[in-house]
Amino acid sequence: MMFNQTEHDRISTAIGAAETKTCGEIFAIVTDDVPRYPVVALTFALLAAIALPLAAVWLGLDPANLFPGGGWHQDAPRIELLRTIEAYAAIESLTFVLALALAWYTPLNLWLAPKKLRRDRVHAEAMKQFLSKGLHVTSERTGVLLYVSLADHVAEVVADEGIYAKVAPELWGDTILALVEGIKSGQAADGFVKAIEIAGGVLAEHFPPGEHNPNELPDKLIEL
């Protein structure tokens, strides 16, 4: 469990309070799954396999001497050259495998992932959760999802089409900033509470509560 019960209660209370001032629905999801980026691992392994053996040769290392029986056929230059090429190819292959394992099974994969790649992945995951949790079927099409990936340090706000018709996407910037700052400061629950208050203010301005204001979605934080 990423958040304790007190933090869950605070976030639930914040959602409930925000929704009393709007017909919009706020839903919160957080995940601590560590993602894997295959393109990052493969690129790192390929560059390591090319650069490291080449750097070793420039430093004066003879690839053939790394294997038992190195320096064969001193009286046959052509065969000696072939053996050196074979040794170099073997070192490249080994380097590629080791670098790939390092970049796949350690936090290096996440550290090397470009911010845009991480943001795109989090956006795609947020969209999946938006649909799977039914935020797109509220009566006024005013569902808002606050989605946070703790591992990526990336937050996403997904709003339904009823909201996009009236609220410019840039207005969610402060909501995202509150979530990200909460993650970075180690106070993720505070970040959620602040973000919910900001999102609630935006919704209240454009979508005030009607005569009937049913609570269509659970007022709680979902941990994945």
C-alpha cells in the first residue's frame, strides 16, 4: 500500500468537498509500477557494444589476448587477423548482452528514458484507465482523472469532452504541477489534496452544481 489510511481519508475528503461545488466528477489513480522501455534498453546496449570494445582497442587492448590461446599463428598474419576479428565480434556480442540486461533489469532503464517518452507512456496509461473506470459515461460528460506514476515522476490530467468544450487544456497545468511537486517532495498525498482543490476550483467555475448533483464515481484514491 503506497498511501496509509489517513492519507486515503484526506484525499477522499478533498474529492468530496470539491464535488459539492460542481457537477463534475473527480477520480484519482496512482501507480508505483516500474515501467520498462525496450527502445531505451536496446539503444543503450547497441551503443555500449559499439563504443566500449572500440575504446578498448584505442587504449591498446588486443581482443585476441582476452581468450585462451590468444596470439595464435604468429607466423600466419591472415589467420591471426581473422582470429582478432572473431574475438572482437565475440566481445561486442557479450557487451551487448550484458548492457541489455543492465538496462532492462535495473533502474538504469528508467533513468535513461527521455522525459517525452515517459510522458507519452503515462498519457497512454491514463487514457486506458479513464475508459476502464467509466469516467466517460457520466451524465454530463464531466469526469476528470488525476493520474500519477510515482516511478516516472509524471502526472496526467484527463478530462472528458464536456469539459474540453469549455476549459482550455492549459488550465490544468497548476493541477499537474501540484501533483508533480508532491511526488518530488515526498509528500504525494499533499500533492493530491492540493491538485484536487485546484481541479475543483476549475470545475466549479465552469460547471456549477445543478439541482440534482448525484455522486457518480467513488470519492477515493485507487492504487494500482
